[in-house]
Amino acid sequence: MVPIRLSREQVRKINLLVKLGIYSNRSEAIKSMVEHSIDLEIQRYLANPRVEQTLKVLLTYKGGQDPIKLTTKKAAAELVAEGRL
């Protein structure tokens, strides 16, 4: 469970979706929208061929070489998307 704060306007919009019958309740609406947003963010990064290739390299790294060390607050996918990795 992750507690979040929503503005009154956001809650009104969610309530409208429930009243229209698109979702059976607010929890279902919020969960569905979060899942959809997460999927879109992942697709946005993985759609970049450089990101996909770098992630494959990182995921199949078996050691024996110097480890890859990132000294940034950004994710590897973000650095590749910016052309910095």
C-alpha cells in the first residue's frame, strides 16, 4: 500500500469516472491508471534501441571485469536515452 495525496480536482475526475461506470470504485480507477502510466514509462525508455541494448548488456553482465559504476542519481536508462552511456 502506498498512501498518496490527490487534489480535489483529481478526486472529482476520478469520482466522475466511477459515476460513468468506467470503474467500479476509486481504488480500481487509481490502480488502473497507475498501472497504465508505469507501462507507458517503461515502453518510452525501452523503445529507444540504445537503451534496450545497454539494458541487455547490464542484465547479462556476469562479472570478471571491472563492475559498471554509475555515480549519478539518474537511472541507466535515462543516461542512455540522453546519449551519455
